[in-house]
Amino acid sequence: MTSSAPASTIRPGAWAGGMFASLGIIAGLKFSGAIEPPAIYLLLIIPLVLSVQFYRSMQRSADNCGASSPAIKRYNRGIALASLAYVLGMGIAVAIWERTELTDGLVFLISLLPAIPTFAMIWVMGRYLTDEQDEYLRHRSIMASLAGLGLVLALGTFYGFLEMFGLVPHVWAWWILPIWAIGMGLFQYWQSWRSDR
């Protein structure tokens, strides 16, 4: 497959691979000290764009194998908008926090910038489960959500013990949502891949 292939022919795994690779490169650059905010937040646009392409590709794949519905399309739109608001909120909140002396009340308010889109994501997910009329599609979504939750519980527990014994640095709790979403997305991809075979 050439790099000039139209987006419709690129499989979801390629988009997911690009998304995770770009996140890994950004994390490596950040932890090595090669980049600092706001460059980090500008570079996060790359995996965000790749994630949109991943979801579009997943939607095309779902349409092709009959695993789509109007509820899924509303869900994908809602998640895409909430994810964009989350990344923008995070970037704005961190930029304000690092450049301005704020009172505790103002810090609380800027913490809401990335938190409110997170609440919106949770609401979109819950709404999808109540709107979806197809029991099979609802079951697939529930299983993907449980897989993401399982990943969070397993990694969180293991990492927590490593942190307790001083082997790894502390990780902020806001990482729970991205890890859960990654687990859910990987399981959704695996389900789609299995149904295509």
C-alpha cells in the first residue's frame, strides 16, 4: 500500500498504529526534554487527527460488515467532539497554569476545562447504550467497555505496586481515561477484525 492511497483504503489498524506511534514519539521527546509545552500540545494534534481517521475507518468497516447503526454514528460524532474539547481544554488549562499565578479557586475552574469534556464522553457512552436498538451492537460496545476497564484495573494495580515499591515514578490519575479508551478501542478493533475474517 502506498502512502498516496485514499483514506477509504487504509485499514483501521494502520491509523491506530500511526496514532500510537505518534503518541510514543511525543512522549519520548517530552521525557527526554527535547520539547516542552506548548509544543507538546501542538504536536498532540497529530494523534488526534489520526484518531479521527481511525474512527472514520472503523465506521466504514462497520458499515461494510453490517455492524453500524444511527446510534453508533451519533456516538462517534459525540466522542470526536468531546475528544477535541478534551485536548484543547487540557492544552489551555496547562498553559494558563504554567504561565499565571492563580488562586486555588481559579485552579479549580481551569481544571474543569479538560474535565467537562471527560464527563461529556461518559455521557455520550451511556447515551449510546440506551439508544442502541441492536442487541448485538450493544453487546459489542459493552464488551469493549469492559475490556477497557479491565486494562485500566490491571495496569493501575500493577503500576500502583511498582510505584509503592519505588520502582516507577508517580503517574497522574487523569491517565485513567486515555488508558481505558485505548483498551476499548483496541478491543473494538479486534472485534471488527474477527468479524471481517
